[in-house]
Amino acid sequence: MKIRNRALLEKFVKKHADSKKAMQKFIDIVEEAEWQTLNDIKSDFNSVDYVTNERYVFDIRGNKYRIIAVIIFVGGVFSIRFVGTHAEYSKIDAKLI
């Protein structure tokens, strides 16, 4: 998959240094992925949730952090819409971001 808005992850890691290793592992897996379905994603990230409008929520570092991404399977695009703490995630509507 091609990661769009990767700068959001880099900015987040600068602010939350403890996320660096988990975020790098996440990036490595996504870049190597050739997902076509939710089941494909679940083979790499069992806790992923589909919310709506092609948006998927990923738990990072034991659910301490969350990523919301739009995934376009046909084009192999993984577009990051949100990266934040669980508390920050609780304040937004994942369906709309």
C-alpha cells in the first residue's frame, strides 16, 4: 500500500517518542501489504475496525494510540486521516474525519 499523509505519523512520533517502535512496525506492515478486503487487513491487524465510508481504525501500542485511515483497495492507497491518543480519538467522530 502507498501511505498518504505519512507526515502525520512523523509529527506524532516526535510528540510521543514512546510510539516510535510501534509506528515503524505499523508503517513497515502497511507498505508491504497488498490488501483487497477487511479480512486481509485482519490477518495483519486483528483488532482493526471498519467504521464506514472506507474508514478503518487501527489500535497501536496496545490501544494506547489510534490511527484512522481511508483505504482504497483498488489503487493500493492508505490515506491517514487521524493519528492520536485513545483519549483524543474519543473526542472525534471516526465516521466523519
